[in-house]
Amino acid sequence: AAGVDRDDAGRLTVQGLGAPDLAAEFGTPLLVLDEDDFRARARAFRSGFDAAFADLCGGADVYYAGKSLLTLSTARWAAEEGLRVDTASGGELAVALRAGVDPAHIGLHGNNKSDAELTAALEAGVGRIIVDSIDELEHLAALAAEQGRRAPVMLRLTPGVHAHTHDFIATAHEDQKFGLSLAPATTDRDGNVAGRSPASVAVAAALAAESVDLLGVHCHIGSQIFEADGFGLAAERVLEFLAQVKAEHGVELAELDLGGGHGIAYTAVDAPRPPAEIAAALADDVQKALERLQLACPRISIEPGRAISGPAGLTLYTVGVTKTVDADTPDGGTAARRYVAVDGGMSDNPRPVLYDADYTAVSAARTSDAQAVLTRVVGKHCESGDVLVRDVYLPEDLGRGDLLAVPATGAYTHVMASNYNALTRPAVVAVAGGRARVIIRRETQEDLFAREADPRLGR
Ligand code: LLP
């Protein structure tokens, strides 16, 4: 992972390049991506899943979930490592296509795709459109028919498996916007048929639609998941559904995508398992279910994002203001807490604010013999909630001009960044083979006016 090594001078290094040198050359805040690490993680998923499912299902496909960190470079790295690319909007689709990803290896997601997005996917000839609702299925079927095209469809199911993770990013509840429930509906509204599950209504409709190629089904049970059992249980429920489809329609659907959500280590308490192990455990569960249900194995695919891009990234910040306050302790006393403010914050990494996400921070330019004290790393935004790392022990002598690194920031940071308080978004630098290359340049203040129309700008 990026930022786990130090050189003899105590400076943090990424692929042998010193953090202070990177900061000096490219400025801070800076998102440093370890390209070799990203590629190695992509390969580990690819080979781990392919090997685990080789005998059972003739292998497996891995779609890189672009939403976690999609740029022309990362899409290309994923494709070069043999991965396919999962996109979540017309914009992400455009990036994947521009990166040269084979359209047949692209999937398009979204619970509310526009006509323009659906048409772009059909025109490009993407390999799969993951359909989220009965409404969308009917709409896409009509759109494809109008255009004289056939839509390659995967149906997104909600198997009712709830991942043990933060509520905002768990997506397997039935009472949520995504997917077709496997549970029978109680109402005759919005395409539902009372007594039948939305999933089975959708399968029947998809099989009946001339303009639809029903490839298979999809499910995604949540994010930052460590318990492998969740994936197995979801697979089992969805395979039971495929057996039901076979009994009802005499059709064995060819593809099954089990989504992403594989957890990573943000701090030392997280202990993710290697992809090969996750794959082996899942293959075991799939095999048992197939035997019990007397089904042939569909082509299996998964969609990891965070587990590929997250650990490959590290954000470098420069320390500015520090102060120490008296903080209340749980036992009713007070203790000193140090605040260390850096030159970025919730605009380059909104995850702590949005999800209460935990990160850690380390001194990046030097080690120190000073006492480690309880520290809160905060940003520079006009908001007291603008915290990057809630509690971390950092050397007491850390001060103005020092460099801090926050590891595991590759996923859902750059892609969720904003210009709040008119801060300019950081550059993204890729490090490979001992060299650093800017893949996204730092925003300038002039960029802040790029979309404004005002007489002072002459437009
Ligand atoms: N496939 C589907 C259908 C998804 O909805 C997602 C994530 C993924 C794959 C990739 O999941 P991953 O392997 O990256 O966990 N912004 C939130 C995460 C939202 C995830 C949404 N869907 C965060 O920063 O934690």
C-alpha cells in the first residue's frame, strides 16, 4: 500500500520517492497514487477469482468499480491488468470509453439513468446495462426497440442481505432506492404484482421483450465489508432465485454478478483478507448451492472498487496552525487534545464528515522522538465538522511546515471532492517505476471562474 515505507532519514516514501520531494515538486494537498500497488491489487482480484472459480465455472470476471476512482489512467490500468470496468453514469461511461476500454467489457449502472445515458450505452455497444427497476426495464426495452437495438440486460436484485457497515453505504435493505426485491410485493402498484416478487416480474418482462437480451442477475450488498459470509449468503439467495427462474421459464440465466464492497484497512484495526481467500470461501458457498439446486454455474463476476484504488492512494498535507485545548473525557474529567490543521480537508476527503469514516495520519517528512500526544487532524474549511482524522497519536513537536500523510485515500476522495469555500482541488500524481507523473493537474483559482458568466469575464 502507498506510504508504508520510510527511508533511512525517516522520510515516508512511495515506490522509493520521498514524500517531501513529491510535496516540493507538486505542492500539497496532493493525492499520490502508487500505480504498481493499484495494478497489483487489480491482478490479485483477477487471478484470485479466476483461479477459485476455474474448475467450478470456467473462471470469473472482475469489473473495476470506476466510481471509486475513475480517471483515464486508472481505467487504462484496470483494463491493462485484464479487468473490465463498471460505470455508474454517462460521465463515467464516457471516461471508460475515452480510456480505450473495450465497450463489450463495460457495464453501466444507475438507479435513474437518463435516456441520453441509456442511448449512449446502446450506441457504444456496452456489454451490460444493469437494470434497477421494473420502470427502467420497460423504458429501456421501448427505447432499444425504437432504435432498432437489443439491450444487454442484467437485473439488479436486492437479496435482503445487510452488510455490517455504516448505514449510508449499505445498499441491501429492501426499503431503499436500489434494485428489485426478491421478496413478494404486497401492492399492485408501479409494475409490482401482489404476491410476486419485483425480481420475478422483471425476469418475465425481460424474457418477453423482443429488444432485451437478458444476460443474468446482479446484486451488491454494501461497502467496506469484512465478513465474507455476506457475499456467500447473497450468492446463495440469488442462485435460489435463478433455480426458480429455471423452474418457471425453463431458462438458465448465463451471468451472475456479486457486486463489490470488499473492505480495506483504513486504520490498524481493519484486517482485510486477500482476494484469493475471499474468492475461495465464496466459491465453496457457490458450489454447495449449485449442487443443492441442481444448477449449472453461471459466469461469475464481481465489482471491487475501493479494494483496488483505496490502499493505492495517500494524501499529503502541509501542517499550518496547531493548538491544544482541554477536552472532556468519557469519565467526566478533562485531558489535553491537540488540533493540527492542514491545508485541505472535507473538500478533498469528505468521507470522515459524511460517513464518520476513520483514517489515520503519520508524519511524512521526518520521524520524531517527541512524545506522541492525542491529536485531531482538521481541515481549513469554515465548518467545525471539518475533521480528517478524529483521534491519532502524533509527535508533540509536529508543527507549521511539517508534512502529514493520510494513507488509504485512493477511493471515494478525488471523485467526491468539491470546491467548498472555493478551495482548488488537489493534483493527482501517479508513481510507477521510481517516477512520478501528474495524471490530474491541480486546480487553479482561474479554474474556479471557468463556468461563470459575468461581464467582468467578458462572457
Ligand atoms: N458495485 C456496485 C453496484 C456499487 O454500488 C458499488 C459501490 C460498487 C460496486 C463498489 O463498491 P466498493 O468495492 O468500492 O466498496 N462513497 C461511499 C461508497 C459508496 C459505494 C457505492 N457503491 C464511501 O466513500 O464509502
